[in-house]
Amino acid sequence: MTSKASQATEASQPTKATTPPLWLLAELTYQCPLHCPYCSNPVNMEETFNELSTSQWKKVFREAREMGAVQLGFSGGEPLLRKDLEELVAYARELGFYTNLITSGIGMTEKRIAKLKDAGLDHIQLSFQSANADVNDLIGNKRHSFKQKLNIAKLVKAYNYPMVLNFCITAQNIREIEEVMTLSTELKADFVELATVQYYGWAYENREHLLPTQSQLVEAEQAINRYRDQQSGGPKFMFVTPDYYENRPKACMNGWGTTFLTVTPDGSALPCHSAKILPLTFPNVKDSSVQNIWEHDFSFNHFRGDDWMPSPCKTCDEKDKDFGGCRCQAFLLTGDMHKTDPVCDKSPDHHLMKTITDKAGQQASSTLKFRTVKNNIPVKMIQDLTV
Ligand code: SF4
Ligand code: SF4
């Protein structure tokens, strides 16, 4: 890791913020009953044990809302593990947020779903690991979790929530994309994210096992298009591909410090949920107001605008489209967070992408590392998923 970028005190930083944080992601806890090997939570989860209190979260919501934030995602880990979830949802609704619960469904009960409805929760996004019960339970490393998720999906509809289903697509489950679409239709989902894993956190650790090959992605896309063509009504399917096979990077977070604010369980404020891996010191909501952080903190200003950009981004006529790509990806792949995202074929590091994608589909799933706060879980039970 390179040394930390030099940082001045927040008071000495003139703001470069031109918009408020419209989207607040509250990562209430990193604890989770599942152990997905593609989890975007940090690999080092010491923060799990130093969570913000109910009143500290309320302060964050109040301050973000006063600045103009409109969407609030309750995420984790598994946010249902927070006993104060209903209280936090009710408070957020009172402030006028549109609220979204991002959950694995494990730990949800009918009593809780009814209480969340009373609290004013607007929207539920439920994740599945697979459309196949055995594969689902193996990937999440929890027996009977598929059955629980099916029950929760039915309750979500019974309580009239709009329902988004999220399937993380990897080399282990990409061949069953048609089954995923059939299941989503049966469950009467409104939207379905078929989201190929993005390689951060645990997914980065397991990248060689999880990354589908290009031909698998092409076949999956063809299957999705065939399914869409014969659909009359039913869910809207969104296929999110990994940018490792692209020639231009994603417009990460719609630009650093323009739209999204993530607050982690211990109160760290981040411009994106992966940013803590970067050699920057991030502020904490326990020490400063959301407004001070957003407008004046060095880490939030550091990649705003284009002053920081290296060549070729600096003079590129596409820099307003993708903002030079993802800072975390640049750091993970090149060791320098200031470089052009190597996904871009104008980057001098673009050759790295081929080195990575050439290895796709070659690693046995039996050596996957499951997400865990302690040591790795033995992975014998997943041996049948070898790609
Ligand atoms: S990706 Fe899996 S392990 Fe990570 S928070 Fe979601 S359900 Fe839990
Ligand atoms: S050179 Fe930079 S700004 Fe231009 S397309 Fe590539 S990543 Fe985007």
C-alpha cells in the first residue's frame, strides 16, 4: 500500500462540492448470518464490534436530510440484525426519506415485516444466491436459507411492498440464468437485478473463482434477451456485467463525492462503500457533522472535479462521462489510486485486464474463501460447484 495522501485539516479545505449527497447508504452492521464469498464488505471486519448507536444514526439521517438527501438505503451485512431497525426506519420516514431495505431475508418474520410496514418502509430489495436451493445454500453457506428466502419473498408481496430481487451472478451460477428469470417471474418480482459481481472486498479475494468467462457472459445475455422477447408483463430484468471485459470504465458513483454517501457501521463516512481500502484517512460522523464532512473533508474533495486526473484522462473528451473510472479499481489493480482505471483501453495499464480475464473459469470453486469475521470456513460442501 502506498503512503497516505497528504491531508490537511477539514477546516482548511475549501469545498468543491456542487451538489448535496442525494443517496445515503447506512451500513448498519457488518454482521450477517450468511458467508457469501463475493460479499462487498471489507475483508478486515474489525468494525463489526464498534457500531453506531441508535441516536448516532438518527443524527446522521437528520444532518443528511437537512442537506437535501432523499434516498436512504438500510444495508449491511444484514440490517435485520439491528433490533432498532424499525425505529430507524420510522425516524427516516418522519424526516421525509424514501427508504429501502437491502436484505438477505434471513431473520425476517411476518411480525417484523408488518412492523416495518407500520414504520413506513417503502421498498425491499431481497438477495438470492441462486435459483437452485442447494446452490443457494452452498454459496451463502447456510442450510435452508433458500426456503426462508422464498417465504420472505411471498411476504414482501403479501404486504404490498415493491420488490426488487438481486441475484449475484458468478461463474458458479451463470449457467442457470433462465431458472433465475423463471423463479423471479413466479415470485412476482417487480425488478430483478442480475448483477455480475463487482470485484471489491471478498469478491476481489475470490476473483479468479468467481469471474465468468466472456463466452459465459455472452450466452447469459442471449438467454436474457430470449426470455425478455417472450415476456408479456412480469418483472423488469436488469443485467449488470463486470466491466473487466469492457473498454471503458463505469462512471463510478456518478463521480466521486457528487451523489452518494456511505456511512459504515463504525461511523466512517465514505464517498463509496469500498473506499476504505484507499490510502486516504476518512472522517467519522462521531467527530464531525455530515455537512462538514461532505463539503470540507480532504478525502471527499480529493477526487472531485478533474484537477487530480492523470494523463490520458486529463485531456480526454470522455472525462465527463466516466470521471476516469473507479478509484478503488485503479488502486486494487495498479497500486496507485490516482491512475486511470485500467479497464479503459486508453490506460497504459489496460494490458492488466487481459491477464486477469485469461484466468477466468480456471479455478476450482472448492478453494473459494467464504466471508467470515474469524477464520475461513471449511469449504468441503461447495466442491460440487467446481466450474
Ligand atoms: S453479500 Fe452475503 S454475506 Fe455479504 S452481507 Fe450480503 S448476504 Fe451477507
Ligand atoms: S482516458 Fe480516462 S476519461 Fe478518457 S475514457 Fe479512459 S478513463 Fe475515461
